[in-house]
Amino acid sequence: MKTTAPASIVTRNLADITSENGNVYEAISIISKRANQLSVKLKEELADKLSEFATTVDNLEEVFENREQIEISKQYERQPKPTSMAIEEFVAGELHYETPEAAPVVIPRELF
């Protein structure tokens, strides 16, 4: 997965994140949902790649260090975090989302 998201922590300008809709809560909610989607996808990819190296051996003497497995794990550790990737997608306008219409609130007459 190619991305321009930084691998380390970056200070963000809140105005950049809320420029589209002006609602901080909504922007953070959208970003967090996308970050969860990316996280699940990355975990599945990593699990698929590491499943090739799975062994059913419980004996510690037979467990050995697999350099390919270690390299794959390190590669995923070096990737940008899902939250950083989601923020970059949101700021770049690559995320498509819909906000449902609010249902009207009906107040019973007996409350007046």
C-alpha cells in the first residue's frame, strides 16, 4: 500500500482538517472510521503473509528464527500508522462519505 503519510508523529493544523465541513467532531469521526478500516486491512495482509511461516510445533528446541518472517514484520512496523494514512486521505479529499439527515424530533403536546 503506497502512501505519502509520514511514519512519525506530525503536528496538524485543525483548520486543515475542518475546512470541508467546519465540524471537528464529524471530521475526527470520519478519520477514525477510515483508520479502523485501514488497520483491519493491514492486519489481514500481515496475517496472510505470516501464515506461510506458521508451525504447529510446541517444542522450543524445534522453533527457529526465520529471517523472512522477521523482515516482513519489520516492513509492516516501518509503514505509516493507519491514523496517519486516514488523515492524509481526508485532507487530500480522497475520502467519500455521506452524512445522514437528522430525523425531526417530535415533542408531545402534553409536555407543554
